Amino acid sequence: MRYQVEHQTVYRYDVPVLQSQQLLHMMPRQTDFQHCESYTLVCVPTPAEQSRRLDFFGNHNDYVTLLVPHQSLQVTSRFQVSVLPRPRLSALSQSPAWESVQAALQLQGTQHLAAAPYIAATTKVTCSEALASFARLCFTPQRPLIEAAMALTQHIYREFEFDPQATDISTPLEEVLKGRRGVCQDFAHLMIGAMRSVGLACRYVSGYILTHPPAGQPRLVGADASHAWVSVYCPVHGWIDFDPTNNCLVQQDHITVAWGRDFSDVSPMRGVVLGGGQQHLSVKVTVTPLEYATL
């Protein structure tokens, strides 16, 4: 599948901003299953300084500095990307028991060095006995890792309700577990926290997902959104992505932008401003299969 993606972020301020510095995660990653064909980033006002580099996790970071007074900031990323098929669940059946993976990750050495940053708790993804108990509902003795991860994906989908009003960026994971409501970011953090609480490696993935309109209805511009899911480390198969919000193994409807330990490592846009007063944010995302895109 080939897609055209546009992500537009607009900040409006009550009083002029004198200076703004922003860190952006908007350029998609190159992976075994994804190739970025083109990418542009446009900021209004035009930045005085702009640069790009890779961070610790291998994500593309854009840094912009604005030095002219402004009462609005518009950042628009546009790119074309091709997404290849990933292995189906049937091809992942020969995964080791989760306890053997847990034991391997506890050993010192470099064999599983890539998984090391994604085992410990973070500020947004805590580890606890409550989360471990939640994980063990699916991670039963000697169950294959991939089978157990898929079961946990399904369990979160069945037991939790998608509710944009229930949480915000600061809602603790314990509240999400207790309230059984949230959004894709919450469900990704929940699955990561549960798996790390039983000693497994799991990372947070940000990107986009193609949404499908009802039969016979046209696709709506701006109807899509940023999305989040998880990636589970398996020594045999590498990193395998699961989407607990949509109850699926990630395939060609998902477009990967960045990954890290939790949302704070990969937020699409964050920064500091001098002045501005009250901020008003609007975001519009459009994901279009390239066969339908107007180039």
C-alpha cells in the first residue's frame, strides 16, 4: 500500500509570542516494512533556524526556532510512504514461552541490547503488582510470547471503552486500569506497563492508521488522526506490533512515525514559547491511499 499523509497543527495565542522553539516528530521512519518516498515540512511563520537529526531511538527529529512575533503557528508535514505486508499471526506461532524470554532479558550482556531501553518503568509507564496481575490473565504458565501478547491485545479491546473525555495526557496509568476507559495512548501505555511488570520488553509506537468510511461513503479530509500502538520484543521474530485499540496485529493500515519508551519520547510537537498567554490548539490529519490522492 502507498499513502499520502498530511498532518497540520495550528497553535493560536491570545497575545503575541516573541520567540518559539519546537521539537517535532513528524517524519516517518524507514523500516523493513515501510519506505518514505518524500517528505516536506512547512512552518508559518518561517523559522529563523531549522535542523534535523536522529535521536537515541533512531527517530527523525526536526528542530525549529522562530524569532519573529506571531499570534499563530502552523506546522504542516506532508509525505508519501509505501507500507509492505507484515507476517501474519500464523507465521509467528513458533515463539518461545514468555517466561524464557523474561529470563533471557534479565541476563547481563549484549545479546538483547536492543530491548534494554524498553524494560524499565518510566514516568508515564509505571510497573506494579496490579499491572503484573493484569498481564498474568493472559500470560499464563508456558504460553508462547506472541500468543500471550495477542491475548492481552484482545483483552484490553474487550474490557476497556474508548472515551476521549475520560483521560488526558497526565492521567496516571493506575487510573486507566481502574476506570477501564481511555484513548489509544492510554491503551498503549497500559499494555506496555503490564508487559514490563512481568519482565518483558515493549515499546510505544506513534504514527497513523487508515480509517475506513462506511460502505458507499466517501473518505473525509481530516477524518483520520494520530495513533499509538505497541511493539513487543521476541528473540525469534524481532519486534512485533500490536494495536490494542483496534484489536489487531499491525499490518498495512498502520504508518509508523516514531517509537520510544512512552509518549513523551515521541510526541508529535512540543516546545517552549516566550509570551503567548492562553494557547488554542487544533490538529487535522488526513491519510489517503495514493490511488485516491490528488498530487
